[in-house]
Amino acid sequence: MSASTAPRRAGSVRLARLGRSSEYAGHGLVLAALVVLAPVGLLLCGIAAGGSLPWWTLLLAPLLLLVVPRTGTLLPGGVAALLVALWVVTVPGPVTWWALPAAACLLLLHLAAAALASTPTTLTWPAASVRRWGRRTGAVVGATAVVAAAVDLVHRVAVPGSVAVGALALVVVAAWPWVARTPGGD
């Protein structure tokens, strides 16, 4: 990574150049780092959950995603699908709490890749936008934790009609944005 050779104006943001790609400002660098590191976090969660993931996946997933900011391809979705398939195949047991941070890593991969694809890499996001997306991401992770707790409860206790309980939990989580919507809110 080398510093940009463009002349700097007083008060301007220093830009960095990643290889032959475009220049990145602070938020672009953070998003690019999330795109590359989120799969590593998911794979480490899989290893912690007892999965026998191949060592090369820890290198391959981030290396594949290094090209994402330059190409704007569907590669993050493909890598996410590959990671989920690896999780399903290698992690033992139907339920593990390590799935929650792994899901958060997938969410971060998705959000960061989408933000990189839809905004200029030199954009510095307003603090209000960062807070709004942080709240939304936290709400999704929180809802996922609630569903994970419900799944764990249903898994541990032989509840008659456990499929119905799971379906009800999914309906509640899916309907929550419309129920909790406030006029003029986020």
C-alpha cells in the first residue's frame, strides 16, 4: 500500500492506494478491511465450533475478496455461499452458539461489500449515517440472537410442535420491522 501521489489540499483527507485499484479514504479502507476480514472471522468461528475446516480456506477467502472493491462483481455472494456450505459440511451438530458470531460475520461481509459497491471509495460517511447503519446492524444481530435462543430452547426441550414454534419465531422476526415502524423514523 502506497500513499497517493495526488497533491493534497489544506484540510483534505489523505488517500491510500491498494495496488492498481482506486483510492480509498478512511471509511473505504474500513469497508475493504471488513470485506476481507469477515470471512476469516466466520472461518475461525467454524474452527472454534469444532469444524474441520481446511487451513487454506483461511487464506483463500480473503484473497478472493481482495478484488471486490475493484471489480464490483457478485464474488462476495459466491464466497458467502461457499463459506456457508463449508460450515454446514464441516461443523458438527445441528446447533452451536458459534453460529451467532458467524452469522454476524456474514452480515458484515454483505453490508461492507454492498457499501463498497454503491458508494465512492473516497466517501467519508456522515456520523449520522454511520450511527443509523450501526443501529440497524445491531437490530439484525439482536433479532438473530433472539431466534438463536429460541432454536436452542426448542432443541433442548422437546416441545410438541417445535416446527410451529420455529415458524412462529420466524414470522415474529419477519413482521417486527412493520410492527415497530415509527412514522418518519429510520
